[in-house]
Amino acid sequence: MPDLLIELLSEEIPARMQAPAADNLLKLVSNKIKENGLSFDSPHTYYSARRLVLILRNVDAFSKETLEEKLGPRTDAPETAIKGFLDSNNLSTVDQCEIKSGTKGSRYSFHRKIPKRDADKIISQIMPDIIQNFPWPKSMKWGNGDLRWVRPLKNILGILIFKDRTTILDFKIDNMKATNTTFGHRFMANNSIEIHTIDQYHKSLKSSYVDVDIIERKNKINKQASLIMADRNLIIHEDETLLNEVAGLVEWPVVLLGSFDVKFLMLPEEVLITSMRNHQKYFSVFDKKTNEMTNNFLVVSNIDSQDLGKSIINGNQRVLSARLYDALYFWEEDLSTKLENRVQGLQEVVFHEKLGTLYNRVIRIKNISMLIAGFVGANVELVSRAAYLSKADLQTGMVSEFPELQGTIGRYYAIEQGEDSIVADAIREHYLPVGSGDLLPISSVSISIALAEKIDMLVSFWTINEKPTGSKDPFALRRSANGIIRIIIESQIEVPIRQIINKSQDILSDEIDINCNDICADLIDFLLDRLRTYMREYGIGKEVIDATINAQEVDDLYLLSEKIKLLNNFIKSIEGIDFVKAIKRVHNILQAEERKNDYSASDSIINESFFEFNEEKELYNVLTKLSHIDISVYKKGDKKIYEDLLLAFTKPINNFFDSVIVNVDKKETKDNRLKLLAGIRSFTQKIADFSVIDF
């Protein structure tokens, strides 16, 4: 059984697109091969800056002979329809067909024999369509051809490797025929290489300075970096994202150590790292003993040069030095103007055409955060100051050059200009969290402003009806909502979210001329959707979440999350399972009656004189006793709400159903028993909607 080798050689593929493209190549080719009756073993993909490689081992040499059923028209169909079916299948008479009976009548059918086909012919037939319709996120055309590819396609290696021969696939794309050749490293060994086996493919490429395996390239980078670091008592911090990217930029990695002027170490560490990592794809280097940043960096080259990389290092040092000189200029220039003197300049920056300027937004954040400060115990003066300065660094040259450092730069400038450290930290932390795994704001001042900033985003865009739809979320409102959920739950913050939303909308209408509609209920639903997602990520089922949410008007999201956790633990206990089974019997009886016409179970006045059994009286007494308890006293998901209240119902409910028949002929007795059950349902639904929980 032969092995299939396909290599698509092009100009440089963006690193972020390589792995998805390799996955797509495997998926598309393997699916088409299977559809055509071929099987295979051990699929492998490889990719580099210039190559997508697919290897399938033990491909069937040919497809099996099969029968394909062609279903035709009904036997009583018009002559023209029947003739069309016969002609399309090269048949001369219906006698050559079978008659297939079904619920919709009898139809003609014909079994067509599909002969076995050689694997190379099948694969040669499917490859042009796969390549011509390849799902690149971005593609281009070049020259006079029609093919769209991520970068100009230079060569197609396509072969089936048998034990005794190699068969070249017979297809072409824009006059580029598949061959049994590839090429080595673009700069060090750009020679043509004839391929005959899989092993020889790998060995020949490596001898021509190409390693198509990203895992091997990453290992080489790590090994070379470790040797350089060990000799100098230096370290680099683990950065898998950067490692993956640089490994995708090269085919033959060579790690080199460069340096920059020590005077640039006066710049914030984040500026240096961003300049090197984001802009130049360098690894920052730190002292192994002190963990302080040094004036060194590691660059991964794609060339093993004769001068041991000196010219490459010098070139990279010049580029980095120019960037750092710009950063140093911005640092010194920015510090000449106080942050507070930059705030007014935000009046010239439009936040959104319907929502005013960034200055308007800052004032809204300030007012909302001062409201939240009262709930979280934050110093109102510090909150006011930090909120006022929160967006000031957007007016600086440094943030203009490094927009990803907004907030971080503001913190450094605030410290340099003598602001309180809590204020400085809040300027940075009010953006947090940015992603699901990101850090949270720490101080109560930071929390107040971070919540205010995100609530203002939601309220503002909800007010102008710019909500997320489907996969579209241009203003990252889901991220803001996720941030609110994480801050409140993980920081254990109890705040009245409805009050804050309503007040935020009042502040919005006072700050800019806008007609505000009531958006609170819809926005709460949106936050609850994000909370559902958050809780499910922690392994809590949808039924438990919905049961808790359905039971109350939500205002305190932290308390709600605690109740969800409590219910989740409760229904896993033996006592909880027994209770849920009992209360489900109550719900089932009532729902069955309510499905009938003109009936609605009500917990209106229950008449004790209609009781005929002690079990009715016992259940009624438990309900009466517990109904006088104010369940709002059970805060923060206190488990006693279950121990004191719900578990008291389990035995009386089971005794009731064991001894009492609800659906009796006597109407007043039946209605009274239904009222008793409705009273139990009404009481327990204040805690959770157990009707949605199933075992």
C-alpha cells in the first residue's frame, strides 16, 4: 500500500495561518479520499514559513468496485420524465430497471456499477478543486493565473510512494504541474531535490537547511537559547506564543544574542518588552540571580551565516535602537505635561458619534465609580481622582506609539508625577480583566473604576441599540460583560447591579443629549447569559443555573453565584436528591392539572376543614410554619436555607403522596389538596425553580 506525500511550497505564509491551514489540508484531502472509497493510516501534517505538508500512510492502491443506486421517477410518472431518467443513465428500456415500492408509491431504480479506480487517479482528480478553493482567511492573486493563495504558490510536490516505484500525481494548477521535486532553503540551498520516499524527503530537506516540523524547530530554538543563556548566567521568561510565532517565521532557526544601549533600561520594562516582543519578535533577557531585565535580547534568524550572525545581530540592533530612541523621546516629552492637564484634550476625541467624546466618557466613569465606591468601601476621593485621570494617557506620545500599553503608561506617569500609588495602580487596573485568564483589579478603588468603565460601555451602547448580534461584537461588549461577572464573583463584591445600571443611564442622559429608554431588564438578561457561561465553565449544569435564576429577580450577581454553587452541591447530596424527587412529584401533579383547560393551580386560602388525612395536616403545618420565615435573612448562599427550610418538606411530601389521592371526585377536596401543593411550590420557588431539574 502506497504512502501519499503532498507539499505546497509558496512564498512566506503568516505564522498565525500555518497550523490552521495544515489542519484544513488534512481535513479536505482525507474527507475527499474517503468519499472516493480509499482508506489510509497515520495522517501527519507539517508546516513552515513556506510549506504545507501532508503525509498519509498506507493508502489503498485502488478503490473497491461498488454499486450505486440511482432512484428514478414513479412508475406512473409522465413518459418524458421516465425517458429522461433512462437517457441520463444510458438505458434503453425500463426493463433494465428495478421497481422499488415505498409509502409514496413505486419508483424505478437502477444500480450502476462503479469500477475500481487507481488511487493516483482519484487523488489527481480531487486535488485541483481543494487547492483552488482552499479556505485561507486572506488570499491574493498574482501574475496572469486565476489561483488565489495566501502568498504566490511556487511548487507542488505530489507523489504516491509504492515499494517498487513512485507515481507522480497527474494534475496542474495554472500551468503548474505536480512533480516529484521540492526545493531547499530559500537562501542557503535553493536547489531542486527529487523525492522518492518519505524518509528521504525529511533527510534531503534537512541537508538543505529546512526542518518542516515545528516541534523540532521549537526544540532547536529552546536548546540554542538555553546554551547561550547558561554561558552568561541569563534567562528568558517562558513565552509559548512568541516561540510558536518565531518558529513559524523560519525554516532553519539560528538563535543569536544581541544588545542595546544600557541607557534605555530607564524606560519602563513593559515598553522594552513590547518593543522587542510585539514589534521585533525578540525574546527579552533577564539576569538569572536578580530577575532584572538586561540590555540583551535573543533574535531567531532564518540563516546560518558565515560571519556567525554578526551582520544579522548588527542589523537587528540598529532597528531596535531606533525604536527605543523614539520611546525615550516620548517618555521625556510626555513627562513634561501633567496627566491632569491632558484630560481636557479628551474633549477633542470622539468616543462615538452618538455617545459624545472621551471626556464625556471619563466624567460618566467618574460619577458611576463614585456610586460603586459606596458599596465596596473604597475611598471616594481616590476613586474620583483615579477615574478622572484614567484615560489621560491616551493623549500621550508613548500610548500613540504603543497603544497596547494604555493604562500601564498612565500608571508610570502618575507615579513620576507624584500621584498616590493607589490612584496610579487604578489607572492601569481599570482595564482589567482583558481576557478570561487575565488578572483582576486588586484594590477597592481599582475595582470601583473597572466596574464603572465596563458598565458605562454596556449602558451606553445598549441605549443607542448597538448590541452584540451573533458573532458580531464590534465594541467588545461581551468582553466588558465577562469582566463585570469575573470582578464581582471572584472579588466577592456585593453590589446592586440594577440600581447601578439605572443610575448609569441617568448619568448618560445628563452628560449628553440623548433619549434614554429603559434598558435595565434587557441588559440584566445579557449579564445573566454571560454568568451562565461563566458558571458552566466551572462544571455547573445549565439546569442548576436556570433553577436558581428563575427563582428571583436578580440584583446581586455575587449572591446569585453563591446560591448557584449551593444548589449544585445540594442536589448532589443524598438529602438533596430525596428532596428534589419529592418536590418534583408536587410539580408534576400541578403541571398535569394546569395543562387541562380552564384550570390554574393557586395557593389561595387553604381550608383545613377539608382535610381528611393526618398527612394533609402534617404537610400543611410544615408549610404554615416555614411560610412565616423571611428567607431574605439567608445571605451569601447560606446552606442553612436548605437544611432549615427545604429538607423539612421531604418526609411530609412523601407521606402525603403515599397516603393521599389528589384527584378525587369531590371537587372541594381535590381543589384544596391542589392549593396545598401549590403553596409548597410557591414557597420553594422563592429558593429555586426545581421544575427544571432532572436526574
